[in-house]
Amino acid sequence: SWPLLARAVNPADLVPEFVGGAPVAANASLRWKGACFRETLAWVEPHNRSGAPFGGGELHIKTSKAHSWTCMDLYIFATPYRVTWDYYFFAREHTFDFKEWEGEAEYEYVKHNGISIFLMESGMLGTLRALADVFPLFSQTGWGEGLNLAFLKQHMGASFEQRSQPWVSNINVDDLHSGDLFVLSKIRGRWGGFETLEKWVTGSYAGHSAVCLRDSDGKLWIGESGHETDEGLDIIAVLPWDEWWNFEVNKDDSNPHIALLPMHPDMRAKFNETAAWEYAWSMSGKPYGYHNMIFSWIDTIEDNYPPPLNAHLVASFMTVWNQLQPNYAPNLWNEGLNIRLGT
């Protein structure tokens, strides 16, 4: 296990590898090479020991040919309705009991697709080490900020160079025009950790944006999606410039890097300010665009995932997230699917 521990030096080691679906079909099994055991087989044996309407099943895991006396394999087992885990130290046949399926839907899913199996390639100690690395990404400290920057450098080749003082530019408001864009990258605390992982999976170098709008009286406003209200809701908002800028400079504890991207003069000449205002006010106060978030990232079957992510892993992650954040997770998927399906 110690070589695995030494290899697990970053949060990406928390990402399990999808090895396949353990089948229910008779005389069929899933075969793969684990991190510890060179030969591993899995299959599902249906049963109805609970007397439930759709019964349950027993997952069989047969391990053999360990590469050392001290290694072990750590696995996550998932369906769209549950996620669980187990680890194996000895070379023999192991069983994991699913006492009863969560209704007909899970029964039919397992019958046709099997139980999804994910291998934690770093093993038990490596996973614990990776957990110790990932939690500080969300730390509200300079140390946590440094870890976020190091993660982006290692996994994306993105460098955030510290600029000379002053760190806050004196922006002349008169130089800002409708359509000019502010691009933000938060690198500390709760949103810093989230945006770091968001950048990694999407390939983006920024996590947030806001657009300038001037009204007929010449007053500058900022339109942004994801503004957090006092009630904790994330909404689309149109805010006075002074309020928005004061928050970002003096109150935003995520220590954001903010870049101003002025609109090109040729595009500014074509910018329809009236239409932009009409759209901004029509959207103001509405919930954050969850339906855009996932599907602006995932728009192909397999080509949008940085290794070792894949569609199976993302779906299983959403299963876990649905248990942890039942009011938030459905927005992310259901709204996007409704847009896609026209429902």
C-alpha cells in the first residue's frame, strides 16, 4: 500500500475508474485487473430473501493473484438509486448483499445494465491521502488558495502570477460600456474549491462572469447569474455598479481574480443596448441557469470528460449528490433534461 500512498498526491486520485457493470445473466461475469488483484471477476445473483415485490441480489466479487501481501482493492458499487462501497484484502470469493431493490425501476435497471463497479486505483490509504488533499481546496486560508493554484497548474497548465501592488485597479467607470465583460476566477474558500474542480472538468480558465449595462441616464449596472440572496438562493440579478464592485473588492472572501474584457469597438457598434436591457430585466430574479451548467459542459456522449472521468462516473456522482443535496441536484439535471427533451 505504501507505493500507492506515495503515488496519490493530488485530489484527482479521488476519481474512481469505471470497470464495468456486473451482469445478472447466467454464466456471465465481468472481468478486470484491479490495483491489487491482477484477476477479478464479478456477477450478480438474484434472490428474494426479503420477500420484497422485486427481490434483491447478491454481488459476487472473486479476487486472485495479488501483487503483494499488503495491498487491497477499494470499490464503489452504484446504480442510479444507490451508491455503496467495500474493500477486499484477501484472494477469495466475496459477496455484497443488496437485500432488496428500490422498486421496479432499480430492478429493471440492474437486470439490463448490471451493477456499476468503480475501482479506487489509489487504494484505501491513497484515497485517504487524496481526501486530505481535496478538502483544503475549500479552505478559507492562504494555504487553501495555494493548493487551488497548484491544482490548476498541475492539471491544466494554468498559471496565476501574483501581480505587483496595488492588487486592486482604479477603474474609471466612465471607461466602461454596455457589453464589456468581467471574468472572475475564485481561488479560495467554498466557491474557490468548487470553481477549481469546475475549471478542471470543463477546461475553462474562469468560473464566473458579469456584464456591464448602462441605462438611459448613463448609470452603470452589472448583470450576473448566480447572485446569492440573503435567503441563500442563487438568482440572476441586475445590480448597481457601486454595490457589485464594493462587494467584490471588500467583501468577497473567495479572493477573486477579476479581468476586464472590453468589447471590441466593431462589436460595440453593433451591440443592441435596448434589446440587452429588455432581456436582462426579463431574466432578473429568476433562478440560476442550472439547465445551462451541465449541458454547456457535457454535449457529447464521451468526449467532454478529462481522464479518468466518464459518463458512468458522473451519473453515479449525481446519485450521491442527490442524497446529499436533494433540493439542488435535481435542478442541475432535470432542468437541463427538460430543455433538451422539450418537456
